[in-house]
Amino acid sequence: MEFIADASFIVGPWSKTPARQRWVREFMEEHKPPFVTSDPAFTEAAHLMDNPKRVSELMQSFDYQFAGILNDEREAVARLLAKYAPEMDLADATLVLLSGLIPAPKC
């Protein structure tokens, strides 16, 4: 089963909140990677981290798959942004579309 990672999840291991750090680490242990994200979501996470060295470590130590959704879904992303801005940003729009492309888990 694939899980979609947004920027807050990606930076979670370095959160200032110990409970958030613990939750992300426990989730990563229980649900093994790879985690799927979009380039804009990872870029947003890198901006939030504001530390290029840590971003480099993140890219090397965690298994994220990048969905190149902007190439295939550019018009759909634009429609979502036009409809939901300013509450939705580019990263959010790509993750919403990505959620429709990954099969839902069977319960």
C-alpha cells in the first residue's frame, strides 16, 4: 500500500514538537516506505526546513517516490487552484490529484 506524504509529514521527523516527531517516526516504522509525494510538496518541505544540508540528508535517507504529476495533470492542477485558492496551494493541488491516482486501501 502506498501512502502520500505532504510537506508537514516530510518535515515531521525534525518538528519542534516531540509528539509530532514521535507520531511520524512511529508511522514510518509501521508503514514501510516508499512514500509518494509530488515535487511541489517536497519543495515546500525543503523550504520549511530552510537547511540545504538537511534536505540532502532527507533525500538520501528516506525513500520517497516523486510523482511527476504536473506534466500529466497541468490543466487539472490549474482548475483546482482557480477554484480553491488561496486555501489550496500548488503542493496541495498536486497531492489531491495524486490521491485519485493511487488505489484506495481495501479494508
